[in-house]
Amino acid sequence: MCTNFKMKQAKDGSVVVGRSMEFPGLIDWSLAVVPPGTEGRGRTPKAGQRSKTWTTTHGIVGICALGDPLLVNDGINTAGLSAHGLYMPNGFCTYAEFAGDGNDLSEEDLITFLLGTCATLDEVKEAVQSISVWGWDPGVGFVPPLHILMHSEEGSLAIEFHPDGIHVVDNPTGVGTNAPYLDWHLTNLNNYVGLSPDVAPGEDVLGVRLSQFGQGGGLMGLPGDYTGPSRFVRAAAFVALSEQPVDSQGAELQTMHVLNAFDIPAGIIEESLPDGRRVPEITDWVAISNLSDKRYIYRTPSDPRLYSIDVATVDYSQGLRHVPFTTASPYVEMTV
């Protein structure tokens, strides 16, 4: 389970994207740095098989899995394009079979390939036409079903894996969660017309004067559970109803406030693993991609402080690498 959204554009034109990662705490996450000029090759089922190759023209900063900086799950490139891999279970992700014709990428290679070679969403659409995506288990015991959400300052799109092939769908809301496909979520928003930040005035009903007990009644009916459809509606409502940020920093902070509403503490959602163990689904991390200022910000459950990386000033000469999350104390001591 994950939530992704583009915050309302700030008054100074800044565009910021937020994303939360919810998953059982089974994956070792770290920061990734992929320099321009990095040689990439798609994973293959067996050694020696042909797959898609590429050379990155844009630097990438993001979050990777299992200590492999080429397994980027979330990130931004030096051109101001962001990409986010979100879970897509229950039959709403169908990967192709590996063909071995030199056009294959695994689902885990896709974000690194697209952020490394594309500067715009139009370039993404063109690049997707030249590849085939097959399902690869990166070491978690199953092939993760995904869809890829991407954003630029000008627009947003979703890359979905349907039984008839890859679908690239423009996303006018800039919001994404999990299953079903995006078109279903957009249709479902029709069920929530009328959500409002206002308090409805009192009225007389059957001779009785009725008034709301407090603020927030205009959001009555907003779904509060953590399913993908409910989180999509909630994220769309929060972005649509929130105040327009003044500037870039205001947009980042507004994005973090919205992300706070999707934080999952351990214990309220659990699932069973194939071996029978029950594990909690938690918020592993949250990230903010500032597409205008080329800044990447992250926060982890063990350290609620925000860590900010200027993508333009990263020392890419140090090469391809992963950097562990900070393990500093979550508290800042002070004397009063």
C-alpha cells in the first residue's frame, strides 16, 4: 500500500510531489545515487540472456531496495522528473513473458531506466514503446505487482501493466494509490462530489433545530480506511481542499502535512506471509520530490526529522552508490 500525489501548485509556480511507502518491514531501504553516464542493463531470468541496455543522461536521487542503487523505487532526476513504484495487487498487474530480444526490463529496472534517460513525460511515453516488462523477484519471495506513477511540472501519468500490454494513462488529478486501475479511481470520485471545508448551516427538520456538533462536517462521508480506493479519495480531497501554498518551502511543508494523514503505525493493519507469519504493514518512509527546485526530502519512522538533498549539487563523481538512512536520535535535546 502506498499513496502518491502532486500538491496544488504554489503561488510562485513551485510543483511538489509527495509519496508514502507502506509495506511489511521486510525490505532494507536506503538512499540511491545514480550518476549520469551509468551503464544499465535489464535483469534476466538466466545469466547471459539479452535484455535492454541504456546509459543514463540524467542523475537520479531516490530510495532503493536491498542495498542496490539500481533498484530505485522512488526518485527524482536532474531534469525535474519524478517516478514512484506503487503496489498493484489482486490481478491488476500482468507482466509480459521474458522474450530475450534485447527489449526486456524487469519491473524493478523500470524507474532507473526512465529517470535515467527521460527528461519529460513525452519522452517517457516514447521510451515505454520500446520495452517489454517482465516480472522478477528481487529477493522478497514473490514478484511484486506494480504500477509506476510519474510527474513533471506540466503533468502526471500512470504506467499500468494490463493483460494486453503496457498502458500509459494521463492522470489529471496527480493522485495515485493501488488497485484498481486509474480509470476506476477517477470514476469513483463521482461518489464524493460535495465534500467541502465548510460547516453546513443549521436547519429546521420536523420541528427540530439541527446543527452540526463541530467543525469538519463538510467532509462527512470521506472514507477513513486504508484501502487503495479510500486513500485515493482522501488524497484527492486533501489536495483539492488544502490552501494554495505561497512558495516552494510552503508546498513541501503542505505536502508533509498531507502525508501525515496516511501514516500507518504498527499493529492496525496486519497480513499473513506465505510461511504463516503475521506481520504488521507500516509506513516504511515518506518522500517529497520538489520538481521545481530539484530537491529530494525523506523521513523514516525511527527519525521524524526531514532530510533534504539538493539533487543539482550531489557529487555524482563519487559514482553509483547507496547510502543508509540516518540512525540519529529522533529527538533534539533542548534546555529551557
